[in-house]
Amino acid sequence: AVQREITLLRQDDACLEHQAKQAYSQVAHREKNDVLLDIKRLLQYNPAIASRILMRAVFAVQGSLEGFESKHFKAILGLTEKATSKRVNLVKGLRAQRSYDHIIIGKARPSKRVMVYLDPECDTVVCNDMRVTVKNVQLCKIIPKKPNCEVFDLDQLVLPLFIRSRTTGDHVETKTGRQKMKKIFNEFKIPPHKRDRHVLLCDQKGVLWVLGLKRAYRAFLHEGSRNMVVVEIENIDRRT
């Protein structure tokens, strides 16, 4: 009888593992070193399957489940009821974080601080996953408007020009007033785990452009403009 119980339990376990394997391919996808779980799809499964999906996600990132207990997976699942940016610190340096419609499981990595001065005449730098090109152009040359490019009146800038990481209290001056970084990130639906990778183009007056997102309402070209600075960005896929 005991042997029969063991056999039945093994069969049940194998069945759950098979279902979890199929479910994982529907719920999870890999993004560099992280695993993103679709919350809506995750909640379609019963807790037994959902827990196994979470185990697979942790294993995909960590390579093992050593040190993980049922309480950790319960805490991760609890993020489905939390607001965006809420996180759970796990073991082995892992963390899980709610990001809009997803839960991200990955290793907690300190963000690299960026501070790079730019030559407004001509310069190219790489910051995080972005190449930034700066060049000074005479007004007689027509610059077509294109994505990922902003043009500033050089004479209205207070040099030096530089790119830096965001800090507490940062804001962008808009046509209607100051806009905090959190509001900008929410407006563009930037996941919390990616926000520290966004850098700011600044001069001595403050933020000119949250690169690729929001430009400050100043240093626009006008009839009296003579020199302009063209800033162009290009995303670089540097998988690690």
C-alpha cells in the first residue's frame, strides 16, 4: 500500500511538472539576465502550477533552487496583488519586482553611475546601452526632424554639456511647469528595473533631455539662432 502511494505521488508530481513546463513557455520570457512573468497568464493557473512556474523562473536565472523555500515563492506570487515597483528581496542575491503587468525575477545589480562631459563641437560617447553623438552645426544647414534626435540653440545653453545618471530631486522644465522623473517614467511606461539605465543630458541650468523620452522646454531654435547642437542617440544591444 505504501509503495502504491509513493507511485501515485510520483505520477502526480510528473503530471504537475509536465503541466508547469508547458505553462512556463506561455507565461515567461527571458530578457538578458532576467525572467519576465506575465501576471495575467500566471494567475490563470492554480497555485500548484503557479509555484512550479516560479521555481522554473528562479532556476533559469540562478541555475539552482538551493536556499529557496516555499515562503519565497509565496512572496513572489504575492507581488501580483502589489503596485508597480514593489519588490521582494530573495536569497542568493536575487530579487523579484512588480513592473506593470509583469513580475521580473533577476539578480539585484547595483546601477552604474554615469557622468560624462561632452564637447559640443563634436563628440560621441557610449552610456549604458546607448550611443550619443553630439555635433555643432551652423544654422544654414537644414537638419531634418527624426526620431531619437533633438536640436538645441547653442547660445542658450550654459556649458559645459554633460550626461549623467538621475539623482533625487531631478525634474524637467516643461511648458506648463516642472515634471518629476517618476511622472515621466510612468508616462512612458518605463519598467522600474530599467529606470536607472536612463541618463540625462544636462547643462549648468539643469536637465535638457531625458534621453529618448522627454525634452526640456528651453533652448529651442528661433529666428536669431546662429549655432545649434544636434544630439542624436542610438540604442546598442550589448547583451551580457
